[in-house]
Amino acid sequence: MEFEKYTKKSFVLLGMEGSVHGDPIIILKLWKYANLRHERIEQYIIRNEEGKIDGVWGAKSDFSYSFKPWGNNHTEGIYLAGVECVKDAEPPRGWDKWIMPGYEYIKVECVEDDNLFNEMTFNEAMQYFDENSIEVIASVQEYTDLKTRKNYLLFPIKELKD
């Protein structure tokens, strides 16, 4: 498992939001709804120089929306199946807007044979952080690079001051 530092300033996501209470199946439903209705936010989506979306985010926050780590051993919180959008994006009815804080992350590529929810990668990384006294200060974020089809977990270790 490789660990890479990754810095991302504050950014905006539009997506479908739901509460997860131990059963992550809701996450699949959120992605299904977001994928079926993405045309409603097309005008806000940030695209690369080729006109394509770089990636999608599985954003997480605690129930207070303060981006603290998920509760109950990282199994409960709010999830947003989303895509990065322009700052002034207005979410259409049924969509949610999150302004993600800027963080320095430790980025970990998810192992290929991991389950749908990347539990093996998450658990191995958390064990490494515990053994090396690295504090994860906020909710772990998921990112999928659409060009490579690789999934990543981003572990916030330092908040950026914009």
C-alpha cells in the first residue's frame, strides 16, 4: 500500500445526499440517482481541457455537517455522491451542495480486490496511521479518477486555511 500526500483547497460539490447508519447500501442508491439525473447539473460541472469530468467524489461528513470523522467506528454519517462544480452553482431541486474544506490528505489507492466499499483499504490504512501516530482529523473522502478508473481514499491530516 502506497501513501501519497495530496493537497486540495476548498471546493464545491453538487450531489445526492443520504444518511448512512451502519448499512452502506444507501450509497449505491445515491450513485444510481445521481447518475440518472446528472443532466440537471451539467452547466455547473467543472471539466478538464478535453471537456471531460476528471472524477467523482464520495464525500462524507458527520451528522453535524462539520466534516468530522464518521461515528460508530466510521460506519455512520452523511454521504454525498457528487461531482466538483463551480463555486456559484445552485443545486436544482433534489440535489445538495457541499462546500468542502481544504485539506492536506494522505491519498491511498484502493486495492483491486477490495469490496465495493473499500473496507480492506480503509482498515489497512487506519492501522498504519495508528501505528505511526498519524491523526485523521476529518471524514475520509472517496475519489474515483474517471480516466484511470482507479478509486482512492483521502485521509485528511491537516486543514488548510484559505
